[in-house]
Amino acid sequence: MGTLGWLLDAQVTVAGSPVLVREIVGNAFGLVSALLGLRRVVWAWPVGMIGNALLLTVFLGGVFATPQAHDLYGQAGRQVFFFTVSVYGWWRWSRTRRLGAVPDGGAVAPRWASGRERVGLLVAAVLGVAAAYPALAALGSWGPLPDAWILVGSLLATYGMARGWVEFWLIWVAVDAVGVPLLLNGGFYPSAAMYLIYGAFCVWGFASWWRTSQRLRPVRSSIPSTYTEAVA
């Protein structure tokens, strides 16, 4: 209980402001998860889920003691949804990895989303923000409109990663572009700094998955039919 209690209460001072250690640790787990995801390693999902659990306690200031004056319910809610979608991603990548269906040994074969899938992403983004904005505003979330996009965009990006779509990296860039100013204004400095790092990292990840998708394209037709069944 001593270690858990320390993790819940410990703070450091950054630029004259108190910052929770669990915010730093939670974002560190998120970064490790992103690195593993870039390499298409199954462990990206459970590592990210640990970070989700920690960050949930950071953004729910009304339940857990936090030094920030703002509750970001969209940020808190997305940790719950992240956890749920990550279960799907973990299952999907694990199953593909067990089948040994990807020629280079990765847990997913990156590919561009089809036209229909892109339209689905766009429709989901519009409808999701339209639904999340009034809900977050009613809850009193600080910055409900950008918070709504961060929530919806993050879910779409996570789902795209589970599906192996190259575009999911670009969705993350769009989320980071909105998240940095919101988190800076709210005083969540480690999360804002991590969003900046994520933004640069996502550009790298996009280029890496793009190259991988091109490299695997000539052999995609030779992938066993069991792979198609596994990822359908």
C-alpha cells in the first residue's frame, strides 16, 4: 500500500507548478506503447492500458486529488474507451501473431484504408464530435469542443491502429494539434509536453508504416487466407 499511496499522492514541481508523478508515469507508459505500436508488437496494447488507468485518475480531479483546477471529462472518458478498444486491439494483434500470417513477423500488416473505410472514419468523426460536445458541455468539462475532438479522434486512431490502417498516425497528429494548447491552458504540463513528443513521433510512425505497407504490398496476395479470417 506504501508504493500505491506514494504513486497516488507524489508530486513534483515543474515551472513553479505542482505536477502529479502519476501523470508523468502514465504518459511514459503511453509513449512506450506508441513505440511498441510502431514496431507492431502485441505488448503495445497492455502497456498502453496501464497508462490509461493512471491517466484516468489524473483527469478526474473530482474523484482523485489533483493540483489542477480543471476537470477534463473528455480526456478522462477517452481513457475508459481506450481501455475498451485496446482489448479489441490486443485480441486482434495476438490472434494474427499466433497465426504467423504477416510475412515479416509483425502482429499486423499495415495498409491504407479503403475509400469506404475512410468515409466511415469521417462520418464517425463528425457524428462523434456532434454527440460528445453537448455531453461534455453539460458535464462542465473545460474546453468541451476541443475535448470532444480529442476524445473522438483518439478513439478513431486507436481503432485504426487495431485494424492496421496507415492513416491512424495522421489522426493522432490532428488530435495532438488540438490537445497541446488545451492541456497547456489547463495546467497539465507533462501531458502537453507528451503530446508534442507524440506529434513528432506520429510523423515518424506514419512514414515507417507507409514504407512497410509498400514493402508488404507485393507479398500481400500470398498471405494465407487464415489471416484474412483473423482480421475480418
